[in-house]
Amino acid sequence: MSDATGHLPGSRAYRRLLVALFFAGIATFAQLYSPQALLPLIAANLQVSPPTASLSVSATTLGLAAAVIPWSIVADRFGRVPAMTIGICAATLLGLLAPLSGGIGVFLAVRLTEGVALGAIPAIALAYLSEEVDARHTAAAAGSYIAGTTVGGLSGRLLSGPVADLAEWRTGMWAVAILCAASAIVFLCLVPRARGFVAHRHRPARRLGERLAAVVRTPAQLAIDAQGFLLMGAFVAVFNYLGFHLAEPPFSLPGWLATLLFLSYLAGTVSSPWAGALAVRHGRLPVLLGGIVAMLAGLAALLTPATVVVLLGLLVFTAGFFAAHAVASGWAPVAASADTRAQASSLYYLAYYGGSSLFGWCLGFVYAGPGWTAFVGALAVLCTTAAVTAAVVLRTAGRGHR
């Protein structure tokens, strides 16, 4: 299927595709981040430190990061929809099994494997979308998919936290796994059959290496990947350790109330499709930089001792992150050649979840050592580096891929 014959807004297939990917985002990101609201409870129950407890998130994102390129190979050979179906079903089963783990070692091993299965959706969804949707509307459609990921991330955290307060952290994770199973069923029922995909069953490994090399040799692609690596690292670190920070004076918030701060994810649900629409009209680079500036402004507010100001800062930070992510994630496959779109999308998510795993864990030592102010300063360095990289490298690329 050529770009000119892709699904157009208003068509039944276009609506089904967006709704299906929306629920795939819920099924993926709800269970990916469900332990994040439970980290203080996991640390206390399993008698581990905050950085060790945070590995329940980082191990899963590490598995996801390692799996995105293999999933792109599966998708190239057997099709986008079959690969996503296998991944989402396997992840749902593992999500139900993870809370049965008796100790931190087994729990982390299951979470790592779950991340491998979850990698199917982010590795493939945007490549699938770029092949099925008319090229003029891919940025807006990508924004709608990212909105689903924000709802998933929010629902996983909001559901697991209060349920865990009523019972225990394992029960909270089971509640999220059931939600993800229902979302996976909606995805399987609605996802349209791919029309723009051409199978590549006989491509040798050398050809895959050539396609990956073609992507990483492109400065624009590397700069786009840097956005995911740095910005996602900052974003996950904030949500990993904010609960610990708010449990301490002067806030001293109970766990259930701190969980409500995850409602800030709704700002991302709004900002991601809005950013996609703005990118169509004004170009991707200005919207990307605007999102990063919003993240920096939100980080400044997190330094205050007032709960209301922290909440407002978290809203701005979250909206800025998802605006930037919606632009960068949709930019990666569009900036690539038709032959390397799946690999470009997969490499973006490799960087994205690599940053989540690395910074979501190691910045915990900054929080546990120098403290919250140094922690926020480190996050500001990550965001500033991303902005400078984008401004320098992507300014020229933006003229060719608005």
C-alpha cells in the first residue's frame, strides 16, 4: 500500500486502528509501570533499598529494550499484527504470574521476561501505523497512540496503589494484570489486518545488519534516539523516587495520597495528540523543543516544599515529556527509508527503554546520597542535553520531514 492510499481520518479502518493501538498502549504500559506506585511497599515488604526496589521497573524496561530489535525481525518476517498479538498475549500471562514470586530475585526475573514480551507493541506499533495511515496524518495518529500509553501508565499506577493499600502490593499488581487482559482482548478484536506490509521472509542476517547500520549512520536518527534515551530516563526517575520524597517531611504524605499524584499522567493524555497536531502545522522540531522547555519548568517546581506547587510542576513536566515523546517517536520511522522503518522505530525504543532502565535505577543513588536537589539537578542536565542535541542536529532534518 502506498502512502497515497493509507487510511484517512474519518474512515472506519482508521478509527479501528487508533482504538486498537490505544488499548494496546493500555495493556502494555499499565503492567510495565504498575510496580512504580508500589515501590515503597515493595522495599519495606521485601526489605530492600529504594534503588533495588526500583529494579522491578528497570528490569522490565531493560527486557523491553533488549527485545525491540528481535521483535522488529519477527514483524518483518511474519507480519506486524501477528507479532503484536503474540507479544501482548505472552505479557498478559506473565503479568498474572509475577506477583506469585516469593522473593526479589524470582520477581525480578519474571519482570525481566515480561518486559521481553511487552517489547512487541512499542517495537512494532509505530511502524505498523506508518504503513497503514496516510503519510500526511501519521504525526497526529502517533499522538493518539501515545495518548493510549499515557492512559495505560496512569491506570496501572492508580489501580495498583489503592488496591495495595487495602490488601498488599501483590494484589495491586494482580488487579492491573486483569485490566491488561481486558485491554488485550479489545486490541485483538479491533486491530485491522495490515494492508501496507510486505513480508521479508528470506532476508539474511547480513541484510538486517545493513538496515540497522543505515539507521545508526544517520545523524538525525541518532539525535532522535537521544531524545528518547535522555528524556525517558528523566521521566521514569521522577516517578520512581517521587513517592519516597513525598513520604518524607515536610510532605509526609500517606501512600494512597501520593499515588493520586500519578493523575498528572492525564496531562500527557492531552498533550500527546495536541503535540502531534501542532507538529503537522508547525513542524516537529519547535514542538519537540517546546516540550523539553516545559519539562525543565516542571522540574524547577519539584524543588519547592509545597505539595500544590509540586503537583502543578508534575503536571507541566508530564505534559512536556509526552509532547516531546509523541513528536520524537513518530519522527523516527518517518525520517527513515521505507526499508528501515521498523528498525528505526525499534532503535528509538531501544534507546528509550535503555534510558528508562539506566537512569531509573542509577539516579536512585543520587537521591539516596546527595539528596533531592542534586537529583533534580541531574534530571535538568539530561533534559538540557536532549534540547541542545535536537536544536543542533535536527534543525536541518526538520526541513525535510515536517
